[in-house]
Amino acid sequence: MIPPEAYARLAKIAWVHAPPTEDASESEDVIGRYRICERLGAGSAGVVFRAVDPDGQEVAVKLLRRRRSRGSRYMRELELLERTAERPGVVALLDAGRSARGPFLVLELAVGGSLRTLLSREKRLGWRDASELLLTVAESLAALHEEGIIHRDLKPENILLQDGGQPLISDFGLAKDLGDADGELTSAGIAMGTIGYMSPELLDGNRDQLGPWTDVFALGSLLYELIAGKPPFSGKNLREAARSVREDEVADLPDTPPRLSALVRRCLAKDPTQRYEQAGDLASALRDALSPADNLPEAEPPAPSEG
């Protein structure tokens, strides 16, 4: 017997997939009741626009690609955003719906762009500024990890910046609730995410090894790139980049306290059990690494006594 809640979920998925009712008033410049101003970016799941609501408030509209998106993935992202709506450091969900162009999400607009925008402009950050920024991200992610939610696609494009530079975690299209037995959208052995920020277990599609430590690997890659101005792993093509993630040792960070370099290497350990277990543990380690006592120059050894 199918439980009533399953029927409700199937109805929602059917609504996403059903051919929309054509609306003669809707044009290329409108999605639902939102007027499109400019395209901000695009990914495999959809396109993001800056838009204006009927009250004149600027928002971000994420339009899902109809031919490439699944109704279940849309509903899961919507559900996770609803669950995290009150969490600090997570982009706010404002509305959702379906237009003649497909299903869409309406999100808080981050006027500061993304970490990718910041890196394109600044090239790299000082180790302290980079660590303080990643500490805020880790603290926000720690709250999600405590709820059993892992993001699985943390990268510079998915960390948005508010006007004052405060980071927001965005794009929960690949996120997973570890407590949801039916929450997996991809078969075992199929990688999902962005190479360079994907841990070896995520890259190899090892579902049984996934956990908060998978996101910790991505945070380590982000911190390394912010400080060094380049990702810790690279290659001329996807195959070489994947090999680099699986096999290459991480180079030392330039002009960085040894304790912070060791922290990044631990985040990027190939073996998940050698990393920080979850983002809260990483946040604690970052606070320790940022404390003034840990960054003082080493004292000179005492001079030998005469006599």
C-alpha cells in the first residue's frame, strides 16, 4: 500500500514534469511574476538571472533546464532550501513555481557576486583573510552537517557574497540528506560534482564513504585556492585532473603559517578517515590557527651560559 504522503510527492513531481499552460503574457523577459534583468550564470542544472519582483525588489531566479533536470531533483532542492531557510550563511529561498519556460526557484540576491568573481578580481587573498572567510563558511556548513545534510558541490561559484562580503552557501541541487534512505539521485559508481573540489570517494561514486568529511575536502580545496591563487589539483583534461585528485600530494602553501598548511593538508587527505570529521571540527581548527598565539614567530633558543 502506498502511503498518502507518497501520493502527495508524486503529485508534486508530476506537476514539475507536466506541460505548462501557455501564458500569452509571458515573454523572454519574464519568468512567472518576475521581470528578468540580466543573466548571472549557468550550470548543468539551470540558468540564474537577476530579476525584479512586482514590488521592485531585486532577486535571483534559478530556471531549471527542462530537458536535463528531474522533477525529483527540483523537489529535493526545494525541500532542502525550505529546511535551511532560517539558517545563517545559507542563501534564502523566497519563492518557487513553474513558468512556460520551466520550474524555477527565487532566491536571495547576493550583490557581491561569488568567490569565483572575487578570485577573478583579486587573484588570491592573504592567508588570514582567506581563513576568516572560510571559517564563516565552515560554521554555516556545520549547522547543516548536524542535521545530516551534505552539500556535495562546494566550489567558488556556489559560495555567494553579500554586500559586506559575508559568504552564503548556495545551490543545493546535489545536496543529500544522509537520513533519507531514498535521497540518492545518482547510481553508485557515477561521479557528481566539480573535479578539483570533489573528494576521491565522491569522484569514484563510492556512496557508502560519503559524509560530512566529503564537504571538508571541498572546503580545503577552496581555502587552498584562495591563498595560493590556484586549485590544489589540476590537469590538462578531466582525466588528468581526476588522477591528480586521487594521487597527487598537496604542495605547501606560500607565506602561510605551518599550522594552517597542515590544516589544509588534513582537509585534503585522500583517506576520508584522516580528514576532519565534519565542518564544525574544521571551524574549531581554523579558530585555533587564527589565534595570535599560534602565529607568533618562534622564540630564539637561549644563548649558552658562560663558565
